[in-house]
Amino acid sequence: MDAAVDLKFEIKGTVHQVVELHLDEGQRVYSETGGMIWMDPNVHLDTAAPDSGKGLLGSIGGALTRAVAGESLFLNYFTAQGGPARVAFSSSFPGKILAIKLAAGQSIIAQRGAFLCAQDSCQLKMDFKKKLGAGFLGGEGFILQRMTGPGTGFLEIDGEVTTMELAAGQMIKIDSGHIAAFEESVTYDIEMLSLKNIFLAGEGLALATLTGPGRIWLQHQTIRELAGRLIPFLPKKD
């Protein structure tokens, strides 16, 4: 069966969403470990190293790359057997689930941890930025995830989401933690801030710069910021 055929799905919920995938017989999807919350009994679950299409060595290389990036070594693969079946995945943090349909060879770049699930015709790999400054000063920006079609994939976004269409050459500066995803046509870079802005404005060392053309998705909330807000209210040991 052609795994890249249209995937039927339904996104449910508001504050904490779930995506329910409706698989035809033989259709397969995959997710990060721990993302599934329910499935029909005729869904076969297999846990394996990422299938890069390059055989055993490719799978080993993909697993090692994920380990270096701080991701789990393996992915979970779900296949409908003996008829249609449902399998559902939930975001790990209150926010939105984005459905991204990609054409053959089309890619989207997402922040680390944003990937939720996808058809097995979609390829997922780590995307390391070449500029070390982007990694050490950009916070979330050094290690990204690249998802390439054909097929439909799903991203989990912290909090609400704003979508922007950047024209060719149009630039926007963003706190890197709020970049959820962007199309591969968008250029990503890091800009250092002045010492005055760092110490007086309360900003970090640098801002991320995105330059069009292409679509970008920005998340309103980050887990890191929420944790920082909660720390003063957490019980302290005497």
C-alpha cells in the first residue's frame, strides 16, 4: 500500500489537544516514544530505530544522531492490520497540534521536541545549524528537526500559535524559544544584542532572525518560561 496517500485525521480539544488518525488497512504512522494515548486492538505497535531507508547502517546512524540531540533512540511505528483502525496522539503540554501536509521533497524545520507523529512516508531527521553561534547563543536554535514529505505530519506547539507569511527579504526578529517551525525557504540566523539591552532590557544574549520568503509558526508560550515563572512559588527545603 502507498503510505503517502491522504491521511484521514481529526484534531480534538481546545487547551490540550489530541489528534486521532484513521488508518486504512496496511497504513503506517510513527511517533516519538510515549506519544500514543489510545489505539484500536488491530493496530500493530513496533518500536525501532528511525527508518532512513538506508538499511541497518542508516538506522544505527539515525539513532546515534537522535541520541546526540537529546532525543530518544527509537520511534514507535503503528500499522493497521486486518482492516481500518484508529490511533490517537496527545501533545505533552497545553497548546495546539498543527497538521502539515508536505509534497514529495518538501521540508519543514521545527524546534526540537515539536514533532508528534507522521505518516511513515515522511522522513524525520535532526537538523544541526552550521553556525556555532546559532547553537550556543540561540537557545533552542542549534538542534532543530527536519521533516520531509511526501505525507502528513503533526507538530505540537506550546500555548497558542501565530502564523506569518514572510515575503522575499522580509525579516522578523524573535526570541528563539518562540519559533515553533518554519518552511525550508526561510533563512535562520542569530543576532547578538548590545550589553545595554542584555542588562537593562532583561533579554538574552541574542535574538533569532528569520528572513523570507516562507511561512513561519510562532508559539506564544514556552515550557522554559513557564517553569521560570513557577519556580518562586515552589516549596523550598528548609
